[in-house]
Amino acid sequence: MTPKNLKTFLKVCLKNKFNILITGQPGIGKSDIVEQTAKEENYDLIITHPVVSDPTDYKGMPFIVDGEALFLPFNDLKRLIEAKVPTICFIDDLGQAMPSVQASVMQLLLARKINNTSISDNVVFIAATNRKEDRAGVSGLLEPVKSRFTSIIELEVSSEDWCEWALERNIPLSLISFIKYKPTLLSKFMPTNSLINSPSPRTVANVGKLMMTDLPEECLKEAIKGAVGEAFTIEFFSFLEIRDDLPRIEEIVLSPLTVKVPDEVSIKYSLLGYILENITDNNIESLLMYVERLGSEFEAIFLFMLTKGKPNVQKSPQFINWVIKNHKTLW
């Protein structure tokens, strides 16, 4: 499933109290999607990490009470028993856990009881894991553990979903334009023993964070190389250099129907981000006239970026008229 579809699916699972396991390569947003879903559905979120846990974290601490040996719940387990509001228990990196810890989790998922004390009916379990081929320390899951989940879903990378997410979080528009231009570069995950990073939704988002600092260009280039690798960095900085060939915003505003429209696809993608960075209520009419000249494909991309990245501009009559005029092209 894509991130957007997974979020829709998780919301249905919460209503039906289905336990779900999410799989996928590192850095593609498994944890983030669960956190977003919890926030949007107003669920409390309890995050556990079985890779650093002991079986007692999921079955209770052995203790003598009135001469009887019992397993007493503590910490997160106690919170699961006493949960008074809708709650997601998110079991992250389950595949990295030792078999003994997985077995404890299995009993929790199956019986929903600890020492005859029931887990709250308000609790739904969601787990996540990387895959064996990701070299993330995953040894696999016990077969009985897998069957305790209503469904096992593999999360796929979607450049469209990532761009929408990035626009809502003010990631630099030039980076979003680059991913629109080269969507395959959003995920080039390559497991390796070397101390280098490769592009993934998480590491590309880190590029955006680096770009929002005041690092000098030479330092920034090396920092980005450390975030996503050399190949991505070379292509991205080549893309940024294209901006020197773009028409100035002032020129477009003054003569939107006569300023030259570039032929090169990469320049058009860079131009979209540049226009979006500079669009305001005062110049929107002229800039939209120019965007129309880029072609229907780029009009549709610009609409998507504008609605997510500059929502306030949508209220202008010029934007509304543009959408009405071009609705057959845009949809």
C-alpha cells in the first residue's frame, strides 16, 4: 500500500479493532504514518520497542503476593490494562526482537490478558518491522506471531504522497520540485556495511532540514552527500544550477504572455518550484497565465503543489477563476 492508502486502512482497522503488522524498508514512514493516524483519530499512542525489551515488559514482573507467585504489570503494560480512552499500542521493529520477547508479545496479542487481568478494550495493536533483506537486524518473526495479526501490509514508497507530506511541512520547494522531476530518486535504498546513507523518504526529508539551515554551500553539499549519498547530491545540485537560466519573477509578472517558456523538462520542473516560492495575492494572476503556457501536465502539478504549499492563495478570486477556466485540463 502507498502511505495514503495505508493511513485510510489503519483508520478502518482502529474502528474494527484489527491488529495490523506493517512491513517495509527502513526510512519510508511506517512509524510516522502510525503517529499521524493516532493524532488524526484522537487516539493515545503508546510506543514500545521490543528489540530493547525483556519478556517481562510484555508479561509482567514476577513477584510474590500473599505467598503466591504472580506476574505484575508495570510501565507501558500497566497503561494498556488501565487505558480509559482509545489507544494504539505501536510495537516498533518487532522483527528485531529476540524469540522470547516475540513469544511474550504473541501471548499479549492472542489472549489480551496478563495473569488473568485483561488488556483494556480501548487498545488496538499495530506493529512494524523491516524485512530480512534490509540488513536491519531482522531475524524473522515466529509463525504464530504473524498469524496473530489480522493482516500484514507492506508499505510502498510513493513520491506523490511524499511530496504532499513535504509541502505540508514546509520542506524547501526546490527539493520537492526535484523529486517531482526525478521521483525514482526518492527511494534508492541499498543495504550496505559501509557507513553511507542512501536515498529514502526519511533521508531526503533530512536534506530538506539541512537546506533550511544557514550552512555555506560547500558545507551544505557535503552534509547532503552524507544524508543521501553522492549520486543524489550530484543530480540535485545540477538541478539547482538550472535556476540561473530561469526567467526572473519580475519578468514573468510584467509580461506573462511573452516571456520565453523553456523547452527542457528539468527547467520546467525547477520553474514550478521557483514560481511557487514567489507567488502572492498581488502577482498570482500573471504567474498563473504563465503557468498555463507550460502545458497541461505542468498546470496539474502546479495546482497540486499550490493547494498544499500555499493554501491561503487559494482564496483569491484569480485562483478560483483559473481553476474554473482550466478544470477540464486540471482533472
